[in-house]
Amino acid sequence: MIDAVQSLLGWAEREPQRPLLIAGGRTYSYADVVRQAVAVAAHLHEAGLERGQRVAMLLEEYDSFFVSMYAIWLAGGVAVPLNTSLPAGDIEWLIGKAQPTFLLVPASSVKMPAGAAQVAAATPASPVPARLVVDLPEAPSPSPAFSPVRADETAMVMFTSGTTGVPKGVRQTLAGISANAGHVAVALGLTAEDRIFINTPPYFTSGICHFLTLLAAGGSTVGRAGFFFGQSLLDEMEAMGCTGFGGAPAHLVRVVEPLEEARPTGSLRFWVSSGDHLPPRVIERTLAVLPGVALFNMYGLTEVSGRLCVLPPAELARREGSVGRPIHDMTVTVRQPDLSPAAAGEVGEIYVGGPLVMQGYLDEPEITARTLTAHGLRTGDFGRQDQDGYLWIEGRQDDIFKRGGEKVSTVHIQQGLMSLGMFRDAAVLSVEDEILGRVPVAFVVPAGSEPFKGTQVLKQLKSVLPATHLPSRVVALEAIPRTGSGKAIQAQLLAALEER
């Protein structure tokens, strides 16, 4: 398979004017992105970047981010995306952990960590200089002096979200990143005429994966910041001529719930949902109000360069709640605590094998050794498979707990809450209890303006959940705090609970 660098260069040579990225009010062709990436790569070389050195990116604009990512690869470096929405202290911690040689920042950055080595990032429209104001020339083609990162070399260090622990730097090869994008492009049936809309920040695994997946097929990406809601999201995609959307379940919920009847979908032909559980009720609603749109449910891990399992639209009804089967060359097994394979339908820990598995965690040999086992990558996620290998996610280790000796799944409770039709969004956590050990607490976003009673919710839940799964409390919020990739932020939910 052609790697992501050669894929970009190849498309730029064959069809230089083909659109690749629409962002910041501009459309960038494949040739535009190559030309600007070369200029930034040349600047990094002039600044002294050596092969294999890490370059951190504190960038949130889609054009600057993706151009700089390719510039680092062209220069033989390792890209380290940083979450710009984090507090300054957390960003400094990540930079300290990554130990980059250079830090790419926008000229207007206000989160500049003190004492960090700095090289200002170039925007595609106007390459920005290094710390001193120096114009960068636009090179027409890659310089012969460039030696891009090779397929078997580390190309990126992607930090995990840290929603359930301290972030870890996942070391990924260019081959792994490229193959993941290529396999997903095949699974989606993408062509060069496809254009995907992404509303998640570019520094998240999902944003990077969507961009590279469309690039692998010769397609294009529209990147827009800010969380779009319902009708406005559909209108925006239609105006931009998008054929697909990639985002979190929350995006889909906020689109389909307000629609009272089926809507003409124009050029939109597919929707990719990943990052968290997609409730069956939302799937049914989507099929009803967005006819003709193929809905793909996916499950992924940063440790495999993005997507891992895909459930095709044809299996949505027959495999309700499943995230599908692994993509090409990858394997998934479910194992019991003694590491024996779980029987079909039995819940166990998910292990992953195949060429897309990460090289390891940055400077974490002990954690890497515990994670990369003889049975494959130990994910920390729990699930079950049917006889055909389709996977259902039950949650992470903390999502499955014992309440008075009975096993409880927060994912099942969340599914039950969303099935009632009373809420736009929901999340469930387990908290300590003096008598029962741990009990579930539900956080919900009401669908209407009318107040609800917790007793009413519990009464309705009794018809869809066993007594052991009934929440001890139901807390109403204006919105569930989530990361850009759609995962509920547990610390903020617990803080909201303490305030009650």
C-alpha cells in the first residue's frame, strides 16, 4: 500500500488542481498543500531539524494543522499533535512528556509555554516565519534534499485523551497510519468524488483519520470548527457539496432528534459515527429521517492508528448495537480473566492483533509490556462477539462494576435511558456506596423544556432494565461534557455531581 506521503505527492502530480481541503474560507488543491508543506519542511530543515526528531503542533486551524503535519513528514520528523483546548499547565505537561525539538504554534498563540523551543507554524495562505519575521519561499516541488519519513519509521506520537487516566503517547509508524486510512476508505467505498465534513478538531485521532482516509481515495475534506447543531449541520454540508460526515454520536443525535419528517439529503450518501456508543433508537431515527444515507458505526483506538471495526449499513438491523468486524489484516478476540477465549456471547476483555498495532507508548516500557501481550494489544475495553465475529462493546473496565455482588454495565444503562425518548443525551458513571460498593448515577439532557421527575424515569426504566441496573440518581444537565471525539469527561461529571 502507498504510504500517506507518497499518496499526497502522487495525487498532486496526477491531478494538481483537485480539491483536498476546504477550511478557513479557502479551498486548497493537492498541489497547494504540497507546495505549502514543502515550504514549512524547508523552514524546519533550516532551523536544524534532524531525522527522527519530534515536532509538536499546537495548532487548531485545519489548514495549518494538516499542512504542518505533512511538512514534518517530508522533513523526516515525527509529528506530535497537541490538544489546544487543554489548560496551559496540561499542555506544558504534554510538551515535557513529548520532548519535541520544535514546537509549531500560530503567530497569535496565547498559550505559549515558557522556555519552549519555538518555530511558528506556516499557514497555507501565507507561510509564517520562525520566531524572527522572515518570509518563507514557496517551493514548486519537493526538494531533492528532503528524505521523507519511511513507512516503517515512527511518524506520529498521538496522546490518548486521558479521560480515564494519565495521557499516554502512542507511537505510530507511517505504514500503520496509512494502512488504516486505506482500509477504511475501502470499507466506506470512497472515490475521488467524495467529500467528508468533519466537525471534530484536527488534532484528535478521528479528525486525522478522516482527513487521511479521504486523501487515500483522492477525495476532499471540509473542516469547520465549532459544534454544529441539527438543521444547521445538514445545511452546511449541503452548501459545501459534502457526500459524507464523520463525527461522534452526539452529532447524529442532535441532527435527527429535531427532524419531524424525512429530509431530502442531496449529495449526502454516508455518515460515520464513532467515539462512543450509538444508541439503537438513534439508528432507527436516522434511517427514518435521512433515507438513502448509509450509516456506518465504527469502533477505534489510538493504539491502532484510528479505526478498528466497521459495521456496514446492511448489518444495522440484524446486528443492533454492534460495532462490526475488524478491518483488513486486523483481528479481535475476547478473553476471560484467565486469558482463555470467551465463548460467543460471553463478555470479556478485548485483545487486538495485526500490523496496525502501535509500536508502543512513548517512554513507558512497563506499560507497553503490559499492553502488548502474547495475545495481542490489551485494550482495556470489554465486549462480546457473536459466532460471526461481530463485536459489541460493553465499556471499559470502569464501566463494568459490581453492585452488591451483581455485575452492572453503565453502557446498558445509557442505552436504556436513550430508549425512553426523553433525553437528547446521557452518560452513566459508577460511584462509591457504603452499602453496595458501587452504584450507577445517570446524567441526562432532557429532550424538552418540561421538567421531569427522577421517580418517573426509574418507573419507565424498570420495563427495559433489570433492577440492579437502575440508577441511584438521575441528574439533569444542560449538556454532557464531552471531548472533541465525543467521549464523556468523567471528571467534569463527578464535579457536577458534587455540586448537587
